[in-house]
Amino acid sequence: TGFSSRLPQNIKMAAASAIHRNDRVNELNRAIYTPCDICAPDGAPKAPTWSIKADHVVQDRDRQLVYYRNAVIQIMGVPLIYLPVFWHPDPQAERKSGLLPPEVSVSERRGLSYEQPYLFVLSPSSDLTLSPQVNTKVAPFLNGEFRKRFYSGALNARFGYTYDKDIAAAAGQTVNDRTSRSYILSAGAFALNEDWLWGFTAERTSDDLLFDKYDIGGVYENRGLYVADDRRLISQLYAVRQNQTSYLSIAAFTIQGLRPEDNDRTFPIAAPLIESRFEATPQIAGGRLRMRASAVALTR
């Protein structure tokens, strides 16, 4: 009775009573589950950002699932969704399809937003996460991420889509006609052998302010050989050869500007962009020889 436990990944569970059926099955009665902090910085108790309360909970380690009966999903301690039956992956499972922690936010433009990610484990080396964002003032927005590991490298692709009018600056207002609005942020890098590597990035969006209006984070990050400025996206294809004495890179890229003053027609296509460095070994005439060269062709 009076059971409580802290599991890996900061998961916390508490229950009026717990029953240890065997090494594979545990049961909780009148339980609550949350991965959120339950204490303020000063140590005072606080309501978790989100939690699940249920009359009956079963942890099945063979199936790597946690089952709930009469579950209530709470946001900041306020009941939001009732589910007679509910389940999610066991936090102790290595990889399992299921619901991930949701994100709740409030925006003057979108109103109250609830985003619920769901992870699909497609294979031991790939998975897909779909995260529908439901908003009270505008149409829903679907975010997604696909990840795939290969023997020679990895592929990661984030994307999003909605069909709605443009969100205006005024709270809760939309303008223009309904149309498809989307983005893609993808990257891949693969080793050909010990010296050669090739990769790419594909970064584009239909609206300059799409990331801001739908609160999409992690946009302006280093995904490839070259990095664009803040609030600019870069799509590139590159190959790199590197060893202890030399370096050679050949690349081509285009840029999409998201700043108000940007005009994409003024951004050139860089193809090719070549950079090389070479250092001779051993020493020549008691000294060191280094060579460096670069070349680029710009097309507008």
C-alpha cells in the first residue's frame, strides 16, 4: 500500500496499492503516471504538466506495454480526456511503438494547442513519428519525422503539413484562401569508404513565417557540410575526401531566405563549390609545405 516509484527517464508512478504478480507483471490500483517534474525549484509540490490517472494499471514486460483502465489524461491537474482503455510503451522497453509525451502550449494566434506524438517502430533500424497539433483557433497541423539507419550512414527527414488560410498577425484571424502549407527539413550522410563521405540536405518551406506561426523548433541547425544564416534554409549536395594529409570537398547548394527583406532571386546557386587543402610529408628542405585552393561558380 502507498506505493511510489521513480523509473528511468524520470518517469514517476504512484498508487494506493501495488501487486507484484510475477517477474513480468505488476499491477497498480488508483494510480497516477507522469514523466514531468512534481516539485518546484524551491522544493514545493506542483501539479505535473501532464499526467495519467487510472483505476487500474498493468505493466506487462513481455509485451513491453503499460495498460490503463478508466484512464484520465490531465493537463496541469485539469482532466482533459477520458479513455476506458489506454496503453503506451513500457518506459523500460528499449524501442516500442506507442504514444510519446504530449506538448501543450498557448498562443494568441493559434489559441490552445495540443500536440500528441505517436512513434511507429518500423524496423530495428527505422522509425516514424507523427505529431498532429490540434489548435482551437486554426486548422490542425501535422508534424512528422522519419529516421533510418544504414550500414554506411543515416537519413533523417522532418516534415509538416496543413490545409488552411494564412494566420494573420491579429490573434485568431486568418487571411487569403485555403491552400496547402508545408515544410521539409531532411539530411543524410553516408560513408563510401574510409576516406570518402557524401551527403545532402533538403530544406524548404511554403511560407516564410510557417515555423514561427506553428511554433516549430529545431529548424536552423547544422545538418550538412554548409550552414546557412539564421532564418535561412539551405539545400545542398556534397562529397568530401579527407585523410591525414589532405582534404577535398565538392558541393552545390541553394538558399531560401525567410527574412522580410530577403529576395530568393538574388541568392545564387553555388555549383560547384570546391575547397582543398594539402600538406606534404615528410618535411621538404627542412621545412613544411602546405597548399590551399578553392573555386566556386555562382549562377543567378
